[in-house]
Amino acid sequence: MQLNSLIVETRVRTAWSAIDLGFAVGKLFWLRGVLLYLCVAAPVFLLTRFVTDIGSVLPYLILWWCKPLFERPILFFLSRELFSEPMGFTRTLRNFRLWLMPGLAWILTVRRLSVTRAMYAPITLLERPNSSQYSQRASVLGGKYASEATWLTVVMYHVESFFYLALLVLLVIFFPDQFKVSFAWFNELSGNNTYVDIVYLIIMAVIAPFYTAAGFMLYISRRIELEGWDIEICFRDWMVDYRANMAQGQGVVSKQTQREGANV
Amino acid sequence: MKLDTVALVETPEGTDLHAEVVGLVPRALAYTLDFLIRMGIIIVLGIVFSFLGKAGEGLYLILFFVLEWWYPVYFEVFRGGQTWGKKSFKIKVVNDDLTPISFGPSLTRNLLRAADFFPAMYVCGCISVLTTSRFQRLGDLAAGTIVIYEEEERYVSHSLDQVSAVAPSYPLTEEQQSAFINFALNRGRMSRDRQTEIAEIIRPRLPLNATDAAKYARGVGKWLLGAR
């Protein structure tokens, strides 16, 4: 892990500020994040279409339950790009062995219902601890930021629903003749209408890079604080400059002595 | 240039001012808190004015209007850019040159809430905050304002009681000073081994008699915090 190659500013942050930084990171890698998300989510979406009965609530439940799985490629991709390692879209997909299976059973079972999952997902994916190590790591890393990580999940859940609601309102505004707000319409919307469900899937994908990146930045900024990355980077840069100056200084001195030698 | 959430402003005098801008999550929560406070007041007022008949109804509607549109303006102009919600999250509104917000910009940004609200539940404002580099909603863009974190006093110096202050023997840059200070405060509770590991990096710059690098670095940090 080369700390110097981090693309984000390393300093001690509050949890809110870490979340904000996560949104900046999410924006930077947004498009590739959305596509990665869809690469995993779309097959699952199709499966739920074909396997379960129409009209059942099960497809939605499965999609929602698998959200941590869909976020994994984004997290893997971010974890490499954050240290300036060019990962990109295709290479992330090609490296699916590194992010698809490790710890998957955990994050889709006991760790699924955690409201702070965005912050803890990097522990499972990147550190791959066994279960006792995990709870230790989670309490060391997460304890302090648990409340903010919870609010992150709450807010992003609402943002997702609001985007959906806003699209419905837009439809009604722009096509008032075709769409009338009524209970019948809402029933139709919630009754496994494929187009509606695809729109909802896309909204999920649009939000996911921000949510994943914010959770990841909570994790990273806690590690910066716990392990003194900011100090280490500053000291290392300083020593690089210092050695360069020393070398230059010696060069000057030796040239001077040579010249003096020549004068003599 | 590393990615950060800081707004930099260069003044005519040539000094750089910077402040951390506030992103979507804390802003949404501060807004929600303000909203709940306003709703609370409106419900209480509704109960009180319901006893006053038609006149009460009229007065109630006027008060509702005032509260809905002027509550943020009042707080931003007269209470240092902070509504109650913003205050509880330690954030405030300022002009984008970091000067205190005045009446005009405050009115602009709050009247444009309507644009941010479109088409429902502040979705346009949300998209704007997510996509602009200084996390501004549409009202902020129009009024030239940003929302920043209040400067916080983050030092707890009693953790340094056992450290004796050491004056550094050479000038330090601003980054190096804050690195020493952060080292001394040890906010992340680094283990002794990790502290030594980091402090040993600057071994070439340590005085020859400093055998314990970590102790020396902590001492410099304490000195930089003002202890002598």
C-alpha cells in the first residue's frame, strides 16, 4: 500500500466531512460505478423476473436484499483507483474473482441488515478477516462513526425513494392526459410493471456509487486517523525533499572545492 | 492536486482563506431538523388560533407564510448564517468569498427553494449538490453562497501532560507543523510501535541526542501547540 499515491487529501476529518469526501469521490467515478453496479444487478434482476411469480413482492425483496452484492464491484474498483492503481471498468470485471465471492456469504446474511453496512463492507472485502477478527476490526474502526454511518444509510435510502417519486411527478406534469394520479395508477405501478422496475433499478444504480464511496471514505478516514497516515505521508515527503536538498548541497560543495582546487 | 472538500479563496491581500464545504448528508439532516421545528411551531399555532375563529384563521395563514419563507432568512442574516438545524450540525451559510451572508443573497437562496424543490422533495437541489464541486444547490449557485463547517477547536491538551516540550531546531512548514501536532495529540491512539515507526522516518533530521524518536516528535508537537 503506497500511501503517497492516495488521490484524496489525507487529514484528520470529522465523520461528516469523510462522507462529503466520499460524495466527491463518488462523483469522480460515477459513470463507471453505475455501469459496474448494473453489470451485477441486471442479471439478478432478470433472474427475479423469470423465476418468481408475477405479482409477488419477492422480486423486490431479492433485489433489495442483494444490494451489498451489487455494490461490491464499485468498492473493489474504488479501493484500487484510490491508490492511483489504474483499474477501470473492464479490468474490474475481469478481476471478478477478487470481489465476487470473498465474504459474500457474510454480507448477504448476518451483515446484510446492519444500517452501517457501507462503512463495514470494506472490512469484509478488503481485509478478509475471520469472524472474530471481524468483530474486533468493526469495533475498532466503526465505533466512533457508527451514528454518522447510520444517518448516511437513512438519508441515501430517502434520496433513492425521492428520485423515484420525482420521476412520477415529472410524468404527471409533462403528460397530464396520459397519467392521472389515482390509486389505480399506483396499483399499476407497484404491480410488477417491467418498465417501472427497470427505472427503479437504474435509480438504485445512480445512487449506489455515492453511497459506496461515502462508506468507503468513512473507513479510509478512520484508518488515516488510527494509523497516522497523514503524519507518515508528511514525514516521508519531508525526508525526500531533505535528501534531495542534501544531495544538491553536496553537489554544490564538491563543485566549489573542485574550482578552488583548480585555482590553487 | 489531491481530491478534497475545501473551498479556497484568495483575498486581494494575497492570503489564502479556506473552509470545508458541507455535502448532501449533513445538509439534508439539518434541513429536516429545521423542517420539524417549523412544523412543530405551525401545529402549536394552529391549535392556538383555532380558538379565534375566522380572524384567527387569517392570522394563522399570515404567520404560516412568514415562518415558511422568512425563518431561514432571519437566521441566516441575524444569527450568523445558522438556523437551528444548521447550528446543531455546526454548519453555516456564507458568501462564496467566505464573508458573512447579507440580506440579498439570503433572500435569493431561500426564494429559490422552489427551484430546488422541483419536481418533488428537493430532487433538483439534491442533484445540484451532488454534481457541483462546492456542494451548492441551485439557490446557492444563484446567490453565490456556500455552506461550510464552523471552525472547531479540536485540541485536548491534557493528553500531553507527561510530555516535555522540545523546540525544533529548524524552521518547519505549515504541513510539517500540523503533522507534529497531530502526532503529539495522537487522536487515533496509535500503538507505541506504530508511533516509533512513524517517528523513525525523520531520523535524519533528529538531533543526535534524541534516542527516542517518538518522544522527541511528541515534544515538538507540544512546543508547537504553545507549551514551553
